[in-house]
Amino acid sequence: MFRALFRILSLLSLAMALVSGVLDLSRSIADSAVVFTPLHLDWERFNPGSLESVRQFVAEKMYPFVWDPVFVTLLKSPTWAVFAVLAFLFALGARNRRRRWQESFRD
């Protein structure tokens, strides 16, 4: 069940990475310069109130240390890179694990 959920999340993350990558590519072509849109700008365009809610939740419920170096660095990263890493991690969680070669002799 978790494997199917991770496959779906991997597919959605990969789709988001591709869409944001194509948007950055088209902006780069239009501006004649390389453009990487950070995650926080895309998040503010999509739903501005939720970014502040997440900041307050992380600052109050978790250590304040987690917000500043971890989440701020993540939010400054390009959107396509964040979603590509998420797609890779979900795909790792969804893969079939091979049996060790020693276990095949136990049967």
C-alpha cells in the first residue's frame, strides 16, 4: 500500500519538477539569461497565506533552528530541483527490494 502511495507521490513530484523546469526554461529564453525561480516565490504565487502558516508552525512547534537554516535554504532552492529530489526519494521508497543472494539458498 505504501509502495503505491510512494509511486503516486513520485509521479506527482516529477510532474511538478518538469512543469517548473519548463517554466524556468521559457523565462530564461524570454530574458536571454538563466532564470531559476526559488521555491518561496512559486509558493507565494500559489498560496501566500500557507507559507506564513507553515513558518509559524515550524517556529512554534519545532525548534526555531529548524526554520532558519533548514527551511530557508530549502525555500531558496529552485523549485524544479526540490521536486526532482522529492521524486527521487519517493521512487526509492517505492522500489522493490531485492533479496540478498544468501537468502536464496535458505529455501
